[in-house]
Amino acid sequence: MRVHIVWPIVIALIAAAFLAGLVYQRSWIPDYAEAEALYPEVAEFGRALAESKSGDSLTASTIKTLLLEERFSLIQPHGVVFSDDPEMIVSIRVNKTFSFDIGPDGTPRWNKNQMHNKP
């Protein structure tokens, strides 16, 4: 009789493991791991933006030229959005959940996009 009880338990454990993997992949944890790895380079990019800011104007061509430098190669594949908001120079879109907003002082701020959590 033990053999008949083992099969449903094994099937339930396999289903639980599959479901746990699926929930993990759909969660924000993998997106956070990707964004966290980029933070040091984004911080350096923010400092470089703040240093290259001449007066109150920072042109799009200056930002693009700075972004094309080899030291920012990890940021290049991600979307960079220019902003009209005076509190933000650019926003670097890392993935569907996280982005970094870089302010005039060059400090990157985490931004968790709420659109990912909507059904």
C-alpha cells in the first residue's frame, strides 16, 4: 500500500517545484538582480553627466556621446529616455520593472515601474 501513496506525493512535489519556479520567474526578483548589477555603472554615468553639465544646459548630443564611451557599455543596450522634468536629466530603463532616474546632481534613483504589477 505504501507504493500507491508515494506516487501522488512525488507528483505533488514535482508540481510544487514547477509552480515555485514559475512564480519566481514572474516575480520582480530576476528584474531586481539585473538592475542591481547595473547600479555602479549608472552611478558613474550620473557623476559624469553632472560633471559635463555646463551651466544649466545639457544637450542630447552630449548625453549620447557620453553614453557611447566604452566604460558605459553595460548601459548602452538599455533605453535612455530624455526628460523635460527639471528634477530628472535622463531615465535609464533597465527592464519591465526597474529604471534609474538621474537627477541634476548626478545621483541615480531607483524607480519601480508600477505598470508591471497591473494585470
